[in-house]
Amino acid sequence: MLKLKDIRDMNTSELEAKVYSLKEQLFNLRRQQAVGQLKNGKDLTSIRKDIARIYTVIRERELGLK
């Protein structure tokens, strides 16, 4: 799980690369879930939340809030 402070320390291009990486991980976990190989379903939730945190920080930067 990513900390918000760590996310805010990254620049926008690093954040976009991290989102891409997390989406690949999410795809692989969903595939494992479909075939019944997924051991821990909480991984799906934590990755989705990390992606949402990153998108929130990117949007804050676009709006100039932080």
C-alpha cells in the first residue's frame, strides 16, 4: 500500500508510470481470481485504492490545489 506522502513526492510522469504498473498487477490478479488461483482477495482492494490515490493527487495538481 502506498502512502500519500510518497505519492505526493513523485512527479507526474512517475505517477503515470506507477498507475500503468498497478493496472498491470490488477489485471493479473483478476485473471488469477477468474481461474481460482488468487490466495488473498485483499490485494485487489489495496491496488484499486492505490490507483485512486494516485489519480486524486494528479487531479489536485491539475487544479492547483496542493
